Amino acid sequence: MADGSYALGTHPAERQRLERQHAIWRDEAVAAWERAGFTAGQRLLDLGCGPGFASLDLATLVGPTGRVLAIDSSPDYLDHLRRQAEERRLTQLQVLPLDLAREDGVATLPAPGGWDGAWCRWLCLFLPRLEPLLTLIAAALRPGGRLVLHDYIRWDTFALHPSDGGVARFVERTIAHWRSEGGDPDVAGRLPALLEAHGLRLLQARSLLACGDGHDPKALWLQDFLAAYPPRLAQAGFWTAADQGALEADLEQAARRQSLWVTPALVEQIWERPALGTPPALNTTP
Ligand SMILES: C[S@@+](CC[C@H](N)C(=O)[O-])C[C@H]1O[C@@H](n2cnc3c(N)ncnc32)[C@H](O)[C@@H]1O
């Protein structure tokens, strides 16, 4: 990218959008951490933490006897998070700048084999290479340590009904943009085979796809993205004035009529590095 970051950018307006996004998805994150057994005193990683809205919640969860290491490639996001942690006196929260698509990233990780858990949300879809991240996760977790993933399995389920095609065009163009940067908006479907190859086993999975009317929080989240992202798409050459006109016509119609919004299909996966001597049973409830 021109600004040295990734497809969405790391400018202040995007940071604020991520904060609103976390507020909308926070309950699902907290519920997933509970299902995975994340608790006080643990050592947890936040992989692709962004400005760290989830990292701050994780730091509160583990408390002063625990540790959270928040990892991202964006120095601006990590600076923001470091300041937030200082203001809140969360000394258990530290940050590590690292490109998680780099082959040698694992060498930078402190305390390999000593982490109780890892949280990874909306990172994998942007990575041109997953292997370095998965190698790092497998090396980081202690036996019995757990990985909680929230990522997309089908981004093209994102839809507005009724529609004259403006939203569908946005979805198609956004997918094309992310793929052109080496991302995969359907990445969650590739993860089971890859994580199994790294010796992890799947404990639980569930769908987080949502649908609702135009006032539903998840629909407002989609509308927020539709307002924020077209300039970025246009800058990258993936969006025209005609596309924008069609999108605005769809949004005007949605504001006047009864409308159904459907989110991209997000899935939760909870994985475990098996404890030594544990039989390789699948779908054990954590
Ligand atoms: C959509 S944001 C999600 C942030 C956070 N996980 C959340 O749920 O709010 C994606 C994050 O992935 C980071 N990222 C993208 N590519 C990366 C890479 N190769 N290495 C490390 N972080 C990366 C970006 O800097 C950004 O902070």
C-alpha cells in the first residue's frame, strides 16, 4: 500500500471505525474467550491486535497477575495501544511490532511454548501468507493452550434486500481489492486443514453470521463500513463515480423501505494444542 500499511489503512478515521466495530462485536468476543477458558492470571496473545480494543479487554480479564502481548505490524496502532495501557495502568499489557506474514517472525516471540491462549480476529483474511502466523501460534501455545479465531468464511453473503445492485457491486469490488493485495475474504475455510497440519485440534466452531433490519447494530456496522471504505477503494482504482451513485441509491432506498441486511459470514473457531498424552478426540467441549 502507498502508506505502507494494509488494505484498510491505519489512519485515525479507520482506528475510530475499529473502535465502533469492537463495541458492536465485543459481546461475541467475550463469550468466545469464556468458552475457551481464558481467565485471570493467564498469558494471552492478541494477534493482529490493531489499536488494541480487544487487547485492553483481555488485559482486564487476565488482571495484574496475567500478561497480554498485543502484536501488530502497525506502529501507529501499537503507539495508540501503549498510551491507552499506560493511562489505564494496565502494566500486564505489552505490545510487539511484528509482520505476522514474515517467515522469521516466530524467532521474535518471547516465551515460546508458554502462552495459555491466543486471540486472532480479522487478521487472517489480510495475510498474503498464513504459514508464518500458524507456525508462530503452534510454537507459542503451551500444551493445552487455546486459540480463538473470528474470521470470515464467505464474505459475499454481505447483502441488502431489496437492492438495485449497489451493495452487491461494493461487495464484489471489495473482494477484488483484498484479493489483489494477497488477502482471502473466505479464509476461515482454509484454516482447519492448515491448523490440523500444525498439530492443533478443533474444539468448537459456530457461525456469527447475522441479519436484521436497518437499525440492528450489525446492520449499522455494515452501513458504517459502506460509508468509510469507498474512498479507499476509489484510491486503489477499484471504485468509480457510477459505483458510488448506485451504492447511494441503494442506501437511500434502504432508508425509506423495510430492509433486511445480511452480514459477511463470520465464523468462530476454538482450537487447542493437545496436552501431552491426550487422545486426539475432536469436538471436546472446553
Ligand atoms: C481489521 S484490523 C483488526 C484489528 C483487531 N484484531 C480487531 O479485531 O479489532 C486488522 C489488523 O491486522 C493488522 N495486520 C494486517 N497485516 C498484518 C501483518 N502482516 N502482520 C501483522 N499485523 C497485520 C493490521 O495492521 C490491523 O491492525
